[in-house]
Amino acid sequence: MQKRLLVPSLIFIALVVAVVGSLGAPLITSVSISYGVPLDVAQWTLTVALLTGAVATPILGRLGAGPNRRKVILYSLILIFSGSVLTVLPLTFVWLLIGRAAQGIGLSLTALMMGVARDQLNRKKAGTTIALLSVASTIGVGFGYPLAGLLTDLGGLRAAYGLGVVITGMALMMAWLTIPEAPAGRAAKVDIPGALMLVSGLFILLIVISERSLWDSYPVISPVLLIAILLLVLWVWYEKQAASPLIG
């Protein structure tokens, strides 16, 4: 039964994380009104998810290449589910951002689903499944936008974010039942210095890009932008020298 449900489970998880990741953009205006924050602040519900997704992808990809891939997937889905719960609870805007940051981890899971397909299926079926996973990610984003808008119109902001709770809970259950252990004999080491440089550089860069009000102070913003660029350049240089790079 586990083998029979593996492919549908992988595709469903890819759809879920794409839908959850897409919940930020169509809800920005509703978040601004509901939480009483400016639009440029509300847009961080999208930006923070993209940031955590960008950072989590190489880190989880490296962890998922080792012997603990099943645990990485399950723990990631637990974090995503917990973040989804935070977005629904009547808490402050900061907690909403924390929840969206946790949801953004899901953007990295599609690559892990592809790794599972490559290891557990024969070559022909693995190729077909990987292609379907790529399509599922695109469909999930396209499906999430109008669905989030519809749910917001029908039941308000909490209803739209409630969708994330339901489907991530289902994805977690599917993963628990169907995702097998990784093949034996593997090892994975995470490049901590590289991860810190990547996180810092991307975070600073996204703040500079997102906060347009900062551009009124060129003497302040110029060195900050330079620091972000230097960190990312340093990260690229370091990764080329590292024994176990995040991307390699």
C-alpha cells in the first residue's frame, strides 16, 4: 500500500506546499486592513515566506541528501503545519509573520519529493513523477491565488489561512504513511558558515528592496546595500572552496 500511494502522496505534498506558499500575495490587502498595518508592512507576509524558502532550499536539500530524509520531510511539515495554525489564531501581526515564515519552508520540499521519486521508483516512472511534481508546483500557485481570494470573500482572512491548516495537516499525514527511509550508506553535512552568510545577505537585501522608504536616506542605505552584496559575493566565493557546500 505504501508503494502504491507514494506517487499520489508526493504530488499532493508538492501541490500543498505550493498553495500554502502562494497564500501571501492575494491576502496582502486583507492583512493590512485586518491588522491595521501599512501595505508595505503587510507585504512581508509574502516576502518572509519567500526568504525562508530561499534559505531552506539548499539547507534542507543538503540534509535530505543524507540518511535522515524522511525525518527532514516530516519535521518540515510539522513546522509548516504549526506555522499554518499561527496564521489562523487571533494573535498579533508579528505572530502572523512567524507563521508565514514557517510556511515558507514548504517551498523547499518539492526538491525533496523529487529526490524520493528518484530513489524509490524505476527510472522511467521516476522521470514521469519528477515532471509531474514540477507541474504540480506551478498548478498549486495558480490554484492558490483565486482560492485564497474566494475564501477571503466568503469567510474572511482566517478562512483563507485556515485552508493552510487543513491541507498541511493532510500532507503531514500522507507523508507519515508513505514517505520511506532514504537508502542506506549516505551522509550529509550542512555548511553552517555558508548558511549564515546566505541568510544574512538575503535578509538584508530583501529589507532594502522591500522598504522603499529607506531609499530616501542614501547615506544610510548605500552601505547597508553594500554589506548585503558583499555577504552574497563572499558566500559564492566560500561555497566554491567549501568541502561540503550547500549547493554542489
